[in-house]
Amino acid sequence: MKLSVFPFAIGFVASWFAITSHCAETVSYRRLPLTEYRNKMKAGWIGQIVGVSWGGPTEFKWQDKIIPADKMPAWKPEMINDAFGQDDLYVEMTFLRTLEQYGLDVSIRQAGIDFANTRYPLWCANNAGRTNLRKGIAPPDSSHPKFNRCPNDIDYQIEADYSGLIAPGIPQAAVDLGEKFGRLMNYGDGMYAGQFVGAMYAAAFFENQPTKIVETALAAIPAESQYAEMVRDVLAWYKAAPNNWQKGWEKCQEKYRRNPEYQKASNGGIDCKINGAYVLLGLLYGKGDPDQTVLISCRSGMDSDCNPSTAAGVLFTSIGFAELPERFRTGLDQDRKFSHTDYNFPGLIAVCEKLARQIVTRYGGHIEQLPGGEEVFVIPVQSPKPSRLELSWAPGPIANSRFTPEEMAKIVVGNAPEKVKEALAKFAPGWQIDNCGPDMDPGLREEWQGRKNVFVSHPLDQQTGCVLSRTINVPAGQTTQLRLIVGHDPQGDFDLIVRVAGEERLRTPVSARTATDGHWLPVTVDLTPFAGKTVKVELVNEPTGWAYEAAYWAEIAVESR
């Protein structure tokens, strides 16, 4: 018995050593001194800042046209401080803050709650995703095409830079972070776009050839996706004619703008594929030159501040801050905080290093300390595993994900301050207020435009109207009317929307043109069709632009007779 087992045991042990020895031989590591990590990560942020500041004056002014060279603004070092209020930067800092507060294991649901609580203006997929989250549609459904009409928009593509800057040489981390934060607002190609961008940044810590950076990052997204097809196309077009970016641009237009097969689930000029192509035009045809990289991405048009921001961010990461031309390294206000964030530039650099340390160890690496005290990231070379293939025009089933009442209680944005609630209770007892923004000092006015006791509301942001609501028992056998007198600021206007039981019963502009005396608009809505029912009535102060959007309520009354 012993004699028969012993040879098997010897064979098993020998095989085990052979397997483990083979694995040890195939795992390789790359070393990145912490000082070099900081140098490159800092440069990545500067690249984003330079690109968005330089391209800002041209944004969406040229669509499906190349910006003429003489229409491009010249770079001036003082322009570097124009980026503090750019959504290209502050939205991704929301994700950094979530990671900083809750760690790498933060749930996608907590990420969604944090995003729902942001107060900055948003557009496209970002706005759709955040609106869904605020309604209780939890991720991943917040980005699903059933609830989001623009899942392939550029949004996560312009916000994913952080995911590579905290993951040096670790593209899998960029993929995983995309599954956590990109899914809040994007689906399919829209999410892959951000994962690809993050993987380019991750590669740029060890690669300095743009073609190699792009080829390396391509492995991080599904090969069958249209976004991956676009990347392969632009690479091929560049290699075929590396000195003619305009020819490459025309090929991008022909396939990814004019061919309807590549416009499915697209929101026109904000689609991630065409704007991603413009990023690659700058990165590839720029051939490592910072100025040309920005200029080509910008002159390609469409979202011509976001695209050069991404291209320059990746390129500058590969170069390193100390090696950048001086005109890009000076003048940044180190104390000023980025809009809607807790971060100034030194704070931003610090949080990225903190998270990078966690990611390096989480993904199989470690941090060595040399005899002199210098630290080195030791990073395993790994092939990323892409997310599953999803098609925004043929999506899979929804997850039926909804926030619990406890989670909804954590979404506090839009909740009016207590003093505003108390003011409304005095003015119109029984009415509630939601999504009231702080601008123009909401609350009661003793007098306004000749009327006493006027209540003021203001939209939460450019896309979210302030809502006054009340549940009303509409009596049977009587005529019931909702009577309003509402005014506008002399310098602004807004849309008044009245919904009853979820049904829009009235929508009208409130402006100098519609108000009977220039200030006040009387409105009557018949509630009699709802006789015998209990219904929710909503009065929406809906923004139409973003200038003096307050509503001035002189009367809110429900009368039956």
C-alpha cells in the first residue's frame, strides 16, 4: 500500500514544482520609482488642464468641419488657470473622492449615491444617469438604454482619466473602475470608451510611443465592440498615411459619422466613437509633440476641448512633468480649488498617490523601499480581461435595481433647507418643495413687484426644475380649479409646468412676453376631470437657460364649488 502511493506522491510533487516554477517564470514585474510615478501622474493632470483650457473657446463651434488653423487660439501660460471650472475635470474628482472616502471596495450603489448628490450642471449621459439615480433607479440600471437615451455619449470617456492615473501599468484596474463608475451613466461603447482611455493612461507610465500606448490599451475593451473597431481603423489609417491627419479625419467622418451603422444609439456629435477618433488623431498624428497633439485633436472639431484634454493628458503622462516645455509647467494656482470639489492641485496629487499605493498592492504588486529611503512600485505585467460585450442598440435585460428607502434617504441633493420649507409652509400650507437650488435666495419676500407675501423658488441646476407638490382630494360632483399667480425676474424667464397624477396638464413660458403686466402671469388649471380621486399636483419651476431662473409665487390656491 505504501509502496504504491509513494511513486504517485513523488510524481505529484514533481508536477507541482514544475507548474509553480513555470508560473514563476512567466510572471514578470516592472519597476516604477515613486518619484517617477509622481512626475508622470502630475503631468497627466497638467495635460488635461492644458488641453481643455486651450480648446475651450472652440467647443462645438465647428461640427463635422476642421477648424481652420488661423481660428485656433494661441497658447498662453496664463490660460492654465481656465480649467478650474471645467466638467472635464471636476466630475472625475467626484469619483476620486468616493474612492478616498470608502476605499477601493466601495459599492457601485454608494458610488451612485455620491454622484446623485452632486450639484454641478451636467449634460447628456451624465445628466440622464444622475436623474435616474435621483429617481431611485440604482446602478447598473441608471445607464441602461431603457432608462437612458444617450448611453453611447462621450461622458465617461472624458472622466476616466483618473482611473489610469491611479493605476500605473495596471489596465485591469481601469476596466474594473469603469464597471463601478462608468456604469453610472454609460453603457456598451460609452463605457468601453472610458475603460480604453483609462488603459491608455495606465500604459503611458511605461510606454512613450503613442502607437504602442493605443495598441496596448485596445486589449482592455471587447474586440467585437464598435469602439474597438474604431481604434483599429484609426491605427490602420495612421500607419497608411502618417503625415496626413486631414485624410485620417475624412476617413473618420465617412465611416463613423456618415454611415448609419455607426450612429446607432448615438446622440450625434457627442457620440463617443467619433470624439474618441479625434482623440486618437491628435495622439497618433501628433507624434509625441505636445502642441501638435492638442492642435490636431482640437481642430478635428465637435467636443474640441474634451478631446484635446484626453489626448494631451495621455501624452503628457508618457513625457513626465519635469520634461514638459516650460510654457505648460508654470502659472498654475496651487491654492485654488477645482469647482465643486475639495481638491486644489497639491491635494489632487496627494489623493492620487494614496489610491495608487492601494491599487498596486491590490493587483498583485508591492512597494519596495530602497536603502536610501526611496520607494519603488513593483508592478506585475498582466493582460486585462475586458468587460462583457454589450450593444446599446440591442441591450440586455435590466437588472431591476432600485435604491432602498434607506439609500434614498442618503440622496439629499434637492432637499430644500429647513428655512425654505418653513417659508413655503407659511405661504401655502400643505405644499412640499424639492430640487430647490440656493441661487437667488429662495424663501419669502415681504413684497415683490407690487405684491405682498411672495414665495421664491429656484431650479436645482440647469437640467433640474424645482418642484412644489401637494396631494389633493378632488371632491366629486363639484368643479375644482387650481389657481396660480406666478412671476419672473425682470432679467430672466422659466417654464411653468403643471402635472396632475403624473400627467402634464400645462406648460407655458413665464416671461416679459407672456406676463399680462410684464411681471405676473395668472394661470388656471381645471382639476374637475380628476373628481373623486386623490391626486398629486406638481408645479415645476423649469429652467430654460441659466440666467435669473427664479419663480415668484404670489398665489397658489385650489378652489371647489
